[in-house]
Amino acid sequence: MKYAHEVLIRPIVTEKSMIARETHNQFFFRVNPDATKLDIANAVEKAFSVKVVDVQTVNVMGKKKRRGRIVGKKADWKKAIVRLAAGDSIKYFEGA
């Protein structure tokens, strides 16, 4: 992985992520399933000019969905929880 836009797909903005941002300085992103923790840390540092302290990843399994007799499955995806150094923040999450 080379560029930040290849690694970071989109931010995850939920009630849980907002509480983690305020209390633990953690930010949630949907990332490329092939991205490593080092790729994610480098992408966040380049894209937002911040210092990453820790990266945790979760492989989220897609849910099964039904439409009558047809059973389908939503895509699996990867979530990254990025903790920043004290004093750093990402302006995107603050509405700027």
C-alpha cells in the first residue's frame, strides 16, 4: 500500500466512536482489508499530519440477509481504531 486514499476508505462516525474520540483520543476508520497496522498508521499520519500512538484492527464479518427464498451476504470489511498522541486531533471529525 502506497497512498493514504488506498488504505483509508472512510471515517466511521457513530455515537460510540464520538465517545472514544472525546475520552481516549481514538478515531475509527473503515480501511482496505489488505492494509496492515503499519500501513494504516502511515496513512493517517500523512493524511492528517498527526502522530499515531496505537492501531487496533477488527475484521467485521458481513451479515446474512434474506429476500424471500434468496439468501445473500453483505461484504466483510475491516475497521481500524487509531489512537493519537496527546494534544493531536483530526479536524475532519470536529466539523472543520
